[in-house]
Amino acid sequence: MGVDIITANELVVQSDGYLVSDMNGEKVMLSIENGKYYNLGQIGGRVWELMASPVSIQDMVKQLVTEYEIEPESCEQQVRHFLQKLATEGLIQVRKE
């Protein structure tokens, strides 16, 4: 089952049903539903925090560029790739704006 590419006019938000904690500055999650364990890493953890409420990829990239030394284009590409993986696992929901 493929996941469509997340478009500019869609918002992403955390899915419910995950226990999240910090381990040495990295976010780790446990799915209550399937018992799977995920390590989001430090920057992935920050992306996760930004999705506490629905947010667009553009707004997320704007925020990350102010916090980390990264070019906007590279940041957007990496964020999109990361979000696709999260969407495939069902960790996030994609909504129309």
C-alpha cells in the first residue's frame, strides 16, 4: 500500500497511540498498537515536536532552518523523505488544509 507524496497544501500531525520519551537527547517511540519501537533521533524528534498540532511542511522547514545550519532546499527534501517514512508506518496523519 503506497503513500502519496505529501503536497504543499496538506498538513501533517502526529497520530495517537504512541508512547514517546527522550533518551540522551533523541526521541524514541513505542507503538501501543503493534509494539514496534522507533528511534526518531534528535532532529527527527524535533520534527515530531513540530507536528504536535497540524503543520505544513513549509512552516516546519522555516522553523528548522532557524534552529539548524541547513539550506532550505536540503531541509525540505530531508523533511519530506522523513515524513514519507512516518506516513508509511502510520505514525503521522496527512490532512487537507
